[in-house]
Amino acid sequence: MPETHERIREMPLEQVMGERFGRYSKYIIQERALPDIRDGLKPVQRRILYAMYRDGNTYDKPFKKAAKAVGNIMGNYHPHGDSSIYGALVFLSQDWKMREPLIEMHGNNGSMDGDSPAAMRYTESRLAKISNVLLEDIDKETVPMVLNFDDTEYEPTVLPARFPNLLVNGSTGISAGYATEIPPHNLSEVLDASIHLLKHPDATLADLMQFVKGPDFPTGGIVMGTKGIVDAYRSGKGRIQVRAKTSIQEIRGHREEIVVTEIPYLVNKAQLVKKIDEIRVARELDGISEVRDETDRHGLSIVIELKKDADAQNILNYLLKNTDLQVSYNFNMVAIDHMTPVQVGLKRILQAYLEHEEEVVIKRTKFDLGKAEGRLEIINGLIKAMSILDQVIKTIRASKNKADAKKNLVAEFAFSQRQAEAIVSLQLYRLTNTDVVALQKEKQELESKIAAFNELLSNKSALQKQIIKELRAVKHDFGNDRRTEISDETAKVEVDEKALIADEDVRVLISRDGYIKRSSLRSFQSTDSAENGLPETDEVVFEQTLSTLTNLYLFTNHGNLIYRPVHELVETKWKDIGQHLSQELGLAHDEAIIKVFALKSLDDENAVFLLATNDGFIKQVALSSLQPTRTYKSRAIMAMKMKTADSRVIAVDMLDKRAEYEATLFTNQAFALKYAVSEVPETGAKAAGVKSINLKEDDFVVGLLVNEVKYDGLYKVGIITQRGAFKQLKLDLIPVTSRAKRGVLVLRTLKQQPHRIAGLAFYAQNHELLLTTSSLRQQTILTTDHPLGDRQTNGSFVVDVKTDGEPRSLKLGRPVSDQPRDVSSLF
């Protein structure tokens, strides 16, 4: 039986995937995404230029349909989708992306606003003049040629590239495990550096940077600082800040406007204008009255018109910091060098280019030398034939045919085959004395050229001079001035945030359940203040007239702090509900706002917060430890760590470190403990604090009262029990002891149905107290109607819990009588 071979092999999936992905990675690295270090082109770009060159679609010929070029490229060289080829072709024509565009186009080829180009059936294209410099001498065997995908055509693996295109036009690409980001540079500077390196092979990076100052983006702009440039040119990686070119101009009405004439590289102009206008509409800063894009055929122009007396420089600084008027550009200079992806610096790129240029000139010279020597051989044969013309004619007439004539000429007169071919092909009109003179002149010219070619091939110095001559010719024809300015200033921008906000008074409301809003005073005053838009089940925690420059600190019962500047609050009518905090950050289903502080400044070194929990913990945390972070809009700040899932913050007070305070805690089972706040240590934001009171089993803290020591005798405490009894006593009846003790009773103990504290109020003068029950009924208690009691009484009943529900909270209302000294506003 004939031997059979099994064609199916069992292989582990890991091996199959590894091998296949390895092939794919090698292909996209070498043949798709990364540019060649010599000509700075990716394969698709090289094929586009070569195909259009072969098709005669050059700068000195009429434009041709882009669809024709794409079809030719796809059919002969690049077997991929027409959209990807057309996209690459369009990219090569876009003068806001390419420093020296390689394609000229008629029709819509996109815009800086991100507009798509017209379909290829509507546009026309041809090679730009500078592309001929990349392709020059490609027909003189200067670069390797390989068969295309179907072995019907030859294509170059690299272009002769008579200038360092990798640096001049830059490159961007992403492949498997590699990415490249090379910025465009100025052609004249790059050629000057190349010439200097050719003359001085040991030149340092500092020497080369005397010529190449930094990137030269087609859209101009300003590069801030040089450190990132030096890092990138040394190692291939670096980061720079690119800033738009702007000016502040005075306009009518003693106002000013900011005019942007150049924007950073690859920034979408339409999106930039939209972002600036969104800042104006959202009133993130006050002072911008209008944003206009006035770009036309004369150049880019974005006009930001300002209001009267607006701080133009500060607004510009804010826009630089918060929009794409200033962006980061990250160098990542990776290119294919000898079929390997390599991260390269400035000198390595120039060295690789000069090696390529030297190789191209040598190959071209050898090609021209061979052509000249072949022509000289023919000229020598023709001159010799002229000197023995009669014998030559006689020999030819005696021959049977052309081949026999060539054979006889070689045999009788020692002509070479090429000379014999030229003689038998000679036209009769050439047999004149004048033509002999022309042949002798051509011979002299050829001998001179051959000597020059041999000099180039044998003399390194002569070869370098020729390369320098050709580089200078490219600079003369195509060199232009730098567009991007290199500044020694740093990119850091200082913004006075308060100067950007209009200082005006607004009415602010914050509810327990998380609704927050601001309204104009006009809206507030024209509406009944009770019609605040809140649901009936919610209640107001904070309501006050504030400046838009004020900062709000909202503390929740879960130990979180929410920061909101007043000017960022959503402005609504007073009767509207406002915005819920859950629209920007997550709140737990049972999380509630318990205290709000309005702060004019966040830099008060003496400000400290005192927080207490229901399970008996207390802490002090400085304002400096609770500064808002960058993510304050979407994430709350932890102000106090909760010990258990049932732990809740029940009180927050803001104190001054320079004053002496006492803290009095009240528990549900009517224990009260007073001690100096100085006994509570100051801790970090994420700490749980220390033990505040020694709780009995099933007991919990219901309130914390804080007073300055010097005002201790002025304060009274109103207590409401779960049975509906109200009593008030002076705060100084509770003795001062130390932290973490049990405390003293402030209600008389009963064996049957003992009273438990349901709510507290703290006041220094007589007030209306607002009592809310479990059935949401509200009742007003006048403190003047009730006597001061001692610690052993339970007060008098003020509410029928069977009909009205159990008391839930007790809050201060308006004062009902004047006192000699009102100090309640201090707390």
C-alpha cells in the first residue's frame, strides 16, 4: 500500500493561538502601523505615493479622480478596503495634520472641525511637488523592489526619500504591543541638522538641538518649556505642553476680547469652541458674553468676547487650564529600523536617514555609471565606424541580414556586440561630418561624467559633498519658516477662581433627603417662602441667603462630607424642587443630610469639626483635613469612619481651636455627660474617633450640645420624651466630669413606662420650639409657658401620642423675647 501522511495534527490551543497571533503581530508591526525610519512612511502611504507616481499622477500633470487612484492602489499594491486607502490618501493631503502635505486635493478633504472628507468619487488628487523629492531616482535601482501581493508588479520596500520625512511629517500609529507618536518638524531645521551630523558624526544631542529647536506643528501654537523636548530627543519618550496662540484686544464699550489665532496640534476646533461656549452657558466662570468662530480663508480665528470689567488674563488662564487651548503632547518615537521596532531619539533617526541617503546616492551613481559606460562604448564604436565608413558599408552590404551584418562587423573590425547593434541601427542622415563632431563632444562629456561618478564611489569626502549639495537644494526649494514657537516659560497656569465668579447674593436651600438648589432673591421674594417645592415627607436642613463665592460643607449621617460651591448649584425658581444629590453622586437609601456649614474660606487653620455618633464615638477633624478633591462632584469625602453598619452620625459642630468648649451628650435613656472638648483628640478624616460616653445596653446617643465654657450659665436644654412630655433645664445643672463615663440622669426614673429622650433643643433665650411627631404633625411649644426644672423631673405633657403620634424631633423656631445678650448666633 502507498504510504499516507496524516494532514491533521492535534495541537494545544495555547500553541495555536500563540503562533497565529505572533504572525499577525509581526505583520501589523512591520507592514501596517509603524513607519520606516528611513522614509518615514507606513506601507499604505508608500504604496499610495508609488502608485500615483507610476500612473503619472504628479504635480506637473492635471488632477485625476481620487477614486481612480484608490482603485489603482487597491488593485495593484494594497489589497485592503478602499475606505482605508482613501482615508490614508486624504490624511496625506491635510495641511493641519501634515507639516509638508504629500498629496494635493481638489474638493472637500475634511477640516479642523472634524468634518469628514467628501466621497472619493467627488474629489481629485495628485502628488504634491515635494513628493517627487521622495520618489526621485526610484527608477535607478536605488531601493529594493519586491513582488506585490499577486506577483504581477514590483513595489519598493522603501522610497529614496531625499529628505528625513519621518521627522518632517511625523507619524502616529498603534500596533500589537507598540505605538508611535512622532511630531512634525521644520524641514529647514531638520536638513541643517542632517548636514551638521554628516560633517560631524560625533555631534552631541546639544549640537543637533542648535538646529532642531523642537516640534514644528502645522497648526503653530506655543511649546511651553524645553525639558520634555530634550527628554524625547534623548530617549524617544517625553512630554510637552502645547498652548494656543492668543491675544487680548480692546473693543468697543471699554471691553476686551480674547482672540485665538493658533490652536494645539490635532485639537478639534469645533469641539474646542463648543467647550468654551458650554463653560459660558453653565456659568462656570463669569465674564464671557459670547464665543464666535470667525475662521475663514484668511486663517483661524476664535473670538471670546468678554463682559465689561472682566479680568481677561484670569479668564484666559482658566480656559487654558480647563479646555484644549493647552494640551499635553507625549512623544513616543518608535519606528521600524532593520525590520525591528525601535524607540529612537533625534540622533538615531538622523543617522539612519543619512545611512539610507548614502546608500541611495551610491546605488544611483553606480546605475548612472553603468549607463554612461554603456553609452561611451557605443559612442566609441560609432566614431571608429565613421573612420572606416567605406569598409563598414561594404561589409554590411555583403551580409545576408542584420544578424549576419552584426556577426561580420564583430569578426572583421573587432566591434563589440553593443557597438555592432548601434552601427547596423544607424540612420543614413547621421553619416555626416557634423555628427562626428557631436559624437566626439558627447564622448568628452561621458568621460567627464564617468570620472565624476568614479570619484564619488571611491572618495568618501566627495560623496558627502554631493549629499550635502542635494540636501541644500531641497532646503532651497521647499524650506519655510517655523510656525510653532518654543517658549522657556513653564506650562503652569495660575487661576484666581474667585475672580471668575460674579459675586451676587442668592437664596440657598438644602433638605434632609438631599435636595439642593439656589434661587435668585427676586424669585425667593416673589414666592411664599413656604412653597419651597420639597415633598411633604422631607424637611429643610439649611436655608440662607449667601454669596455665590461661599462654599458649602454638607455632612451626612453616614459620616460623609459633600462639598459644593454655591456658584455651582443649579439655579431654579424658588417653588421648584431643585437638584437631588444622587444625580451627581451616590447616596445610600437611608442617608440624610444632618448639618450644613457655609464657609467663606477653606483656608482657616483654626477651624475644626466635632462629630459624634449614636453608638458612642466622638472625634475632632480639622478643616484642613477635609479639603475637596478633584472628584468632589461625583464622590463624597469620608469625614468619620462608621464602626458598624448601624452606626450613624447624630451631630456635627464647627469650632474654633482658639476657644474653650464643653460637650454635653444626651442618651435615649436620659443620661447626660459633660466634659471639655479638649479631651477629644484631633484625628484624620478616615478615623473612627474615640469613645464619647459609656452606654448601657440598648442605649444610644440622641444629641450633642456644644457651648463655649464662658457662656455655660446662659444655656438651657429643652427635652421632649417619647411619651410627649416636655421639660427644660439649665445646662449648668449637668456637672463637668471626663470623657467616656456614664453621666447623670436628667429625667426621673419610672418603673412603669419610663420616659426616653426623643428630641433636644439648645437655646440661650426663649424660643418657639417646633415639635414633629411620627404622624408628621407639627406643634409649637413656647418655652415661656414652661418652668425650668431640675434633673429629677419629667416635665409636663404637651402632646397626645395616641392621637398625634410619638415625638420625633424638636427644633428651634423664632425667638419670642429679647435677652440682654444673644449669643446663640455664635453656634
